[in-house]
Amino acid sequence: MSQRGFTLLEVIVAIAIFSLLGLATYQLLDRVLRSDQRLSQHEQQLRQLQRAFSVLERDLQQARRQPLLDDPSHTQALISRPSGFSLVRGGWRNPLQAPRSEQLQVSHHWQDGLWLREAQGMAPASEQSSQQQLLMGVQLHSLRFIDGTGASHEYWPAGNEAMSLPAAIEIELDAPGFAQMRRVIALPGTLDREESEDE
């Protein structure tokens, strides 16, 4: 009994089928890898954004009615600027009991696509200020200060009251991977303190 081999046409058809299967498999794998890369990048952008807002929120929640170091009048606890604001915050832990204040003057600035945070100790002979880059590729759209009555202000202080703090700060910005982000962050105890001062 004679054995019959594959014809040239059958070999060409088999190679073509395997080539198509290989190409389809490669395209599927490439799509999965690209999707995974996009998800990983998006997750990293989200973590960076959450970290930046977490730092901002901690600073605001620790706000104190203390005069700012660079305020000549020594009557303001928070002063806004065209692209940011400065305030005094407490809660600066001192586990080594170093000879320093437990309060910081903190500034947040949004400029040239960067979100920057500057901090300086409040002690008379305090160390040099430190600067921290919280986020890159940021564009600030609006920064508003909400008083105890719920009114929104472009700048702070909004009145003549000394050591005044807003009840909340509203911020709207574009960040990498997240357009038109809007957050309203309350300053805890601000309303309670204002009510107790009025009584």
C-alpha cells in the first residue's frame, strides 16, 4: 500500500491558517496588554490624586486660629492668593520632643501645572521651609472659600474679623486622567467655634 504525502497546495493552506490564527492571537494579546497598561496608569494617577487631596484635607482639618508668619498685621489665620492659600495648622507630631513648635505654616500653590505644598515651623528660630511637589500636570480652575452662612468667596479673608477661617474650601481642577475634579473640604469645628464665640 503506497503512502500519499501532502500536496503543495495543502501545505500552503495549512500555513495560511496557522498564520491567521497566530496574527489573531497576537492582536488579542496586544489588546489585553495595552488595556492592562492603561488600567495600571489610571490606577497610578488615581493614587497620586488621592494622596494629594489627602495631604490637603489633613492640612485643612488641622487648621488653627493663629496668625501667619508672613502676615504683617498678625491678624489672619488664612490668606488666599491668586493661585493658592496659606494657613496655620497644628497636629505636627513631635515624637523625639525636639525643641520646635507643633504648628506649621502651610501653603498650597497651583502654578505652571504643578501642585506645590510649602511648610515652615512656627517656632521663632524655626528651620528652613520645605517644599513638596504633590502632583504634576494640574490646572486649577477655581478656588472658593465658603463662610459660615454658606456664601462663597473668591478670596479670604472675606471680612474684617480677625483670625477668621472659612467653614469649607471648594476646589475645582483638572488632573492627569481626571478632568473637572471638584471637592468641597470642610474645616471641622469652624462653625462650632464661631457659634461659641457669638454666645
